Amino acid sequence: MSELKRTLAAVFAACAVFLTMFFCLRWELLPSALFGIGIYAGIYLILKPRRRIGGVDVEEIRGGEELARLLEEAGKDLRTIKRAAGEIRDPEVKKNAEKLYGTGARILDYLQKNPEKISMARRFFTYYLDTAAGLVDRYAQFEAAGLHTEEVEEILARTAKALPVLDHTFEKQFTRLMEGELMDVEAEIALLETTMEMEGGQ
């Protein structure tokens, strides 16, 4: 719900209560007004949008506001990459930009479901993802400008080479974030193999 709709709903409810108390129930002006103000405050708070990360209210997570801000900025960067990738004409660069977006989107989805790991990805958010968004966006802009000077061609070529490297960095970041889960699976596989060997020996 938008802020305007939230305010209007609270004002409407407060006015309805005030008018009912004052005109229908014949309450005094001051108590009616105070009751209306109380209704306004209550409705306004009830309709406050609940910001959540991984199904948990932001207010209940330690440093939740900062983590929510990081996720919000990451979402903007990803949307920039997606938009710019759609504008790129070079098929190889377009493919690499779309792959970069896909890897970044998977990381963001994982972190939204595992908010306790967001702080581990701070450098990924503030440097790598932000840099990737800037590079892809500028590539699309330079390509659209149609300039073919030596300087522009060199920038386009270097950007094209940087995208697969960035995607590899994204993948390494994702693997690091999932280390706990990977270790759990490795332990389960090792236990399964040991059990199967023992049963096979019997």
C-alpha cells in the first residue's frame, strides 16, 4: 500500500469515528476528537508496510535496516544489468551480460532466503555487483552511440573481456556463501559411502 493510500485510509477512518461519536452518540467535542486521533494513529500503524527478509520482519533482524538497504541497492543494480543486457547488440557480449544477470539474481534470491549471510556478501554488493552494473550499462550506452574511435573500441573490447571474469567472481562468491550447505552435503555423502561399504562388507 502506498503512503498516500495509507494516510487517506487512516484519515477516513478517523473522520468516520469522530462524526459517529460527536453527532450520532452525542459525545463531547474533545473526547470525540481524541478518539478520532487515536483511531487515525492506530490505523496508520496497522497499515504500515511490513518489510521482510526471508520471511522475517526487518525490525527483528540485527542490523536489519542496513541489510534491507543492501538488498534494495543490489536489486537496482540487477535491474540495470538486465535492462542494459537487453539493449546490447553484440550477441556474445549480450549472452555474457545475461549470464552475469542470472548469476547475480540467483545470489540475491539465495540471500533473501538466508538473511543471516547477507553481511558476508557486503563486498559483493558494494563493489562487484555495482561495478558490473556500471560496466554493462556503459557498454550499452557506448554501443548505442555508434562511435568507432580507437578509444571507444578499446573500452568495448576490455568490457567484453571483463564480463566473463566478473561472472566467475560471482560464482566464487556464491560458492563461498553456500560453504555451510556444501560441507553438510559432503558429510552426508561420506556417511552414506561408509554405510554402504560396511553393508557391502557384511
